[in-house]
Amino acid sequence: MTAWWAAALLLLATTASAPAQTLLLKSGQRVETKGVRRSGDMVMGKIEVAGSSGEIGHLISAIAKIEFPEPKAISNATELLAQGQPEKALAEINPVLAFYEPLREIPGAWWAPAAMIKVSALSALQRDKEAEPLALLIQKTATDPETARAANLRIASSLVARQEFDKAAQICDEAIKESTRAAVLAEAWVTKGNLLLAQKQWDGALLAFLRVPVFYRDEKLFMPAAMLGSARAYRRLEDLDRAKRSLYDLIAAFPKSAEAAIAQTEIQKLQK
């Protein structure tokens, strides 16, 4: 059994029934299938006609999009990340990545969103050497500009860590200017806040972090980082009461997040 088929079986095992997958051809034709696979430069679709089943192939260059239902693992892994369980998120998302890997350049494939989750999980595990090349690959291959922007922001975080501030600032500012997706904007402001903290621009950092709970409160994945960042900015501004309050609020709202554990340590430092 090939690795692809193993991934396919594992992916289907988490689904109540095998969902239909529709090929949208550039000619305007819609082809309903029971499942697809890649064979060279063709996508093979399983079809049933008059009680008989078979496959029909279409050149990838002739396909405008494949309509795949969203894998449940996407939401499951996202929730695991929000709960501070990146290792479980990796285990959840890896089969999705393996399944969509052969189809990743075709619009509609869930490879890029799944890869973004993997990048987040790797970053949370401090495995940046694995996360950054994957983020670069997403940025180069994503057919959705918002996904490409999100990948760029993961790269920007690595640039901040390397003190390449000008490059990181350009990525953040472009995302803030161009994006219309709340999750991307929330991440852009968190990344910009961390950039400004690294540059010791405490007021600017605080304003960047506070934008997330004010405008993007529903983006739970980025709330813990924004709350931790705002606490650090308050501390640098010598507003210790607000710093402590932000840390306690973080622990109360997101007790299972990685940031909550950091907040516990920072509270102890503030109490000395």
C-alpha cells in the first residue's frame, strides 16, 4: 500500500461517509465524482454510470478547481492548537497533508490550509527549522492570496527572531493593508506587536496587541499571544497593575494555551 493510499484510508476513517468531489473544468463543465486521485499530469475521478463504476481522467491544466468538502481534521487541529496541544494537532493534520500533497497546486485542495496548521504546530513546539521551509513552500504555491499572506506572516515571525526587522515590518504592513480576512489581520497585528517589542517601541507594541481583542476577538488562536504581548508591553511601560491583570485574564480565558504557562512564570516575576 502506498503512503498516499494509507493517508486516504486514514482520512476517510474519520469521515462518516466518503463525500463527493466535483471537478470544475475550465470549459465550464462540472464532473461529479466519488473520489479523485492523481496520476502523472492527470486527475482521475471515480464515477458510476448505470450501476457500473470506473474512472475518467482530466488534465490538471484543464481543471479550474476541485470542490472538496472541508476535512473535519482542519477544525479539530485548529481547536487543539487553541488548547495548547500542538503535538496532537500535528497528529490530526498530518494525514490531511499526505492526502492532498499530490494535488496541492490545484485550486480547492486543502493542502495549504492544512500546511498552515502544521507550521503553527511546529512553531509552538519551537521546531522553527521545520516550520520555516514549509511556510516558504506555502507562500510559493498557494493559489489563495490570503493563505500566501498568512504564510508570509509565519516567515515574518522568524525574521523578528533573527532581528531582520525591516523585512518583517514590510510583511506585516502589506498584510494589514491588503488582507480582508480576520484571522490574517489578527496574526499580522500580533506579529507587528512582537516586532515592536523587539525594537523596544512599547507604546506601538501595546496598540498593536490591543487591536486583536478589540477588532478580532473571535480569532481565538491569536488571542493568547495578543494578551501575553500586551502584558509585556504594559510591564515595559511600568503599568504593573494592567500587566498583572492581562496575565490573569489570559490564564482564566485560555488556561490550556502555551501562553498561559508563560503567563504563570511572568506573574511570579512581577510579584518579586
